[in-house]
Amino acid sequence: MEIDDLNDDCLCIIFEYLPLPDQIAMARNSLRYEQLLSQIVWRKPQFREVSVANEMLSPLSKEDYMYFFELTSAHMEKLYIWKVHEKAFDSYLGRHLLRPELAFYLRLELTNLRELCVTDGYLNNSMIKTITKSCPHLRSLSVSSAYITGKFMVGLHNLKTLVARECSIEAEYLSELLGQLQLTTLDVTANKHNVEETILQAPAAGLMRLERLGISDAQDCGFRIAEQLPEVKELVVSYIGVKAEDLSDMLEATRKLVESSNAKFPKRLQTILCNVVDVEVALEQITGLETRSPRESPKFCELLKIIYKCK
């Protein structure tokens, strides 16, 4: 009996035991094999959540890599793309390497995609526009690029979660997003523009939907914005470049605001987290509550995060 004499069920069981390079070789060998792999085997959960850094993709040539994505993209539900430019193009030698450029992924047929994460400094507004067309059912988008201003994002009508750290989201586009989308999670940490006032002036309906918010450099340690977001369950306020000697003053200011307010939200203040080597010891030292035997002082990395959580 030859392998072509086996029924589809038997072939699929055999294909599942093969490593990905061999599966692709079989798919390229026969239209029947390609259909079985792309319609049955590559629809398994392990292929519906794909990262470009996944080890299973490492042995593939550039041609096989692109072939795999083109066949499986329509069934992907989650896609994570990391620093593609560094792997796709050598600017010094002016040549392409072993992986396609970022635009390749965004033009794929991603009609079933629900979550997309792109961490690449070359992502720009025109690529966001492409995403709105190729990912019509996207619910979660995470990006990080100084070229992202928020333009075209409102075209992602089903978006619930937007993580746009270290971007350049502009006030007019942020207002548009809060007013027209059903966002429940918004993270604009380290945004180029201060967006606190834009958020506070957004339509009440948009603020009522927000459950999680990440922001940088908010006034009064983020306490004021916390009071005006009635449904928020977690607010993370980050301050970059804070000197170690200023941490104690910021923490004390936050505590005084909590004590002097009768609003409901101050009761949600549960943690103040400093990004240091030893968080617990750092908090004890800067609040004067250290009770253990003296240890080496913690090393601050000049980043303070104040986290408000609802019990």
C-alpha cells in the first residue's frame, strides 16, 4: 500500500507526528496534503496562537515560513510579532535576511484574529490602516512605536483592549477612540503626549466602560483621575525619572490624599509598587517602617508605579 492509498484520517494522524518542516514539505508535494494540513492539522490550538519567535518556526527557510503563514493566517486567533525589522533587513549590507518584513504579516488574511501584538519601532499609521482591513474582528491590539498617533484605530470597531505604550497617541484620536469604541482596557504608558486631560474630558459613556487604565505622569500621583473613573478596577500610574529621594514625598502625598477624601475610590488603594531590586525592603526603607536587620540598600531604577485596585 502506498501512502496516497490511506484515507484522510490516517494521513492527518501521520502528519501530526511530523515536525513542521516535514509537514510543509508534504504540503508542497501534493494539493491533497496541503488541504489536509491547512484545513485540519494546522487548525489545532497550537497553530491558532502563533508567535514569530516560536521555536517551531526556527528551522524554516524564508520561503517555507511565508508559505506556512499564508496557509494558516485565516485560522489564527492570536498573533505576536516582535522586532521584525531586525530579522528581515540588514541596513548595513542592504539585503534581506531570513524573514519577511513587517508589512507581510499585516497583509495576511487574518479574518479570525482576535488578539494582535506588534512590538516593532517601524510600525506606523498606514500599517494600522492595513490592520483595520485585514483584522475586522480584532478585540485586543498591543503596539509600541513612536510613529503611532492613534490615527485609523477607530476603524477597529470590535476593539476592547488597546495597549499603546511608548507611542505618540494624539488628543484628537484618543478622544475619538474613547467616544466611539467600547474600550474596557486602555494603556497609554510613556505616551509622548500627556493624555490625562483628554481622558478626563472624554464622553461619560466612554469613561464608564473603562475597567483598566495605564498612564504616565498623572497629577497628584494619579489620585484625581482615579476618583473620576467610576468603573475602573485597576489604575496604574507610572513616573519615569523619579529620584530615589523623591519617592518618599510622592508616597506621602498619595496617602494624605487618601485620608482627606471621602470618595469611594480611595478605599481601593492597595499597593504602591516601586520597580527596584528588592521591592519589600525598598518600601520599608522609604516609609521608615523597616524592622529587619539592616541590609544593602535597594537599587532604584528611577521608575515609580502607583497601582490602584478595586477589591
